[in-house]
Amino acid sequence: MSVLNLLSLTTSGYMEMNGKQAQYAKFFYADSSKKPKNEENRKLLSRNGMLVFYTPSFIVCLVALIILPHQDLRFSIVEYVLTVHFLKRILEVLFVHKFSGFMMANASIMIGVSYCISTATMIYSQYLSQGTPEPSVDLKYVGFAVFLIGISGNFYHHCILASLRKTGDREYKIPKGGLFGLIICPHYFFEIMEFIGVSCISQTKFTLCFTLGTMLLLMGRSHSTREWYVSKFGKNFRSDIKALIPYLF
């Protein structure tokens, strides 16, 4: 599962980097000549599609909290931080984000299933590690601190993005504030920090592979996002703003 997960996320990142983006947000195609037949029956409102992304994983976390016995602090922290992550995403979808369009139902379901399987596997691999020797270097408290920084930064930049739109506004604008002056996807940067934190808390091979795969996926997505802003805003988009890593990428 570790190898399959890493390969799957790496492939998705490569596809994002090369123009084959998942059909949601900015990349939901607007060219009617390219729309498939019966598209109206195959697309979801963006808010509903995003709920499909995150709700199954949140349910998995709740079920794990109920049915899996807590045998050590590390396992408990992993369960709770994953639960908080997906609860936050659901609440953001409901109360923070301002949506303007649609996404393809198949893309939404595929991403939701992927998140759900990965989340369940992270928790189960942590459960299987119970009773094994503790790592020689304990990173769970460092990981918890990194997770808190990541989730706070991610929320802050989501709020900035939401503030760009007034009620009924469907236009995209160049975001400003926070780290948007350095990178166009600081929300992805901090999401990666979240999962680096989870990986340090967990210290299992699967969670490490998931984190590496997530980094590669979001690198591809952020690269495509920057290219989209350049194509849409041209000279109004500052050339020194990177995609994901300040001053580097």
C-alpha cells in the first residue's frame, strides 16, 4: 500500500504538471466544444463536490475513534489530528470558501475515494504498529507542533482567498496578503506542513510515503495554478511569485 500510494500520488502530480489537471476549481474546463455528452448529469456544484472529497475520510476517522482501542499516545494523536484535519476542511467548505462553478462528478468521487483509502490505511498502519519498539528518535511532539502551524497557516490563507470575492462574484483575482506575495499556493504549502507533522507523529512507512506523494501532487497542482495565473493576468502577475516554495519553486 505504501508503494502503490506513493506511485499513484506521484503520477497524479506528474499529470497536473503536464496539463492534465483534475477537473475542479480553476481547471473545470469552460470550452463547450470539449465538454462530454450528458455533462449536465455528470457535474456537481463545487461545494457538493468538495464535500464528497472530505466527508468519507472524516467518517473513517470517527469510526476509528470508536472501534479501535487506544493503546498509546502516538496512536491517539494520529487519530485526532486526522479527524481535526478533515473536520476543518468540511467546515471550510460549508462556511468559508466561496464557490463559483462546478466540478466533474467522477473527479470528485475519485479524489474522495483516494482520500478515504489513504486515511483508513494511515490509521490502520498505526494500529498495526502497536507493540513494536518505539523509534530511537521520538518526533511526535515536534510533529504535533508542525501540524498546528500547518493547519493554522492553511486556514489563514483560505480565509484570504475567500475574502477576495463578494457575494455573487464569480471572477478570480490575484490574491494578496500572507505568503501570497511570495508564492501563489501558500495554502498548499501549509497543507504539506500538516502532513509532514502527521508523518512525524506517526513515524510509519505508509504515512511517510503518503506525505511524500502529497508533496509531489501539490507541487504539480501549484505549478499548474501559477501557469494559469500567468495566462489569465499576464503582466499584472508578478514574475517573482513562485508556485509553492518561496524563492525556489
